[in-house]
Amino acid sequence: MPPALQSRPSLDESNYLYYEIFTTLSEARGKFSLPTGQVHLNPIQFSEVILYCSELGIITEDDRFTYWRVIHAVDMAYLDDHTTRLKAK
């Protein structure tokens, strides 16, 4: 196994649902091409997280807001990394 995979962090079991929500909603995010050929990604919307929580039976406002805060923070870091990589090209 390559060294990068050997030293990768493991995902704590309590974070699997956050990961599932992020990856599912990330796949459905809006995208558009810039004139330079680069792809711009739109952020995951609040309404999408809340709807996904509803589908999973997460119904309390506090729980939904917690999921929103975590997913939003991860998404902002993801988009920042995406933008940084585009600028490096």
C-alpha cells in the first residue's frame, strides 16, 4: 500500500453520517464552466441539507442546524481547496 494511504486519517464512526450527507449533496451541487474552461462549483444550499435531514428523519431544529453548520464548514473548506487548485493550474 502506498505511504499516503498508510498514513491517511480514519473517519470516526460518529462522523459517517456527516460524510454521507456531504458526499451525496456534493455530487448534486450546481456547476458551471468558466470561459477559461475551468469548472466553478456552487456551494451546497441550506435547503438541500434540511431536506436531506428530513428524509433521514432528523427532525429537531437543533439537530438540523448542527448538520447544516458542519456540512457548510466542510463545504467551504472543500470549495476553498477547489479554488486554490484551479488558481495553481
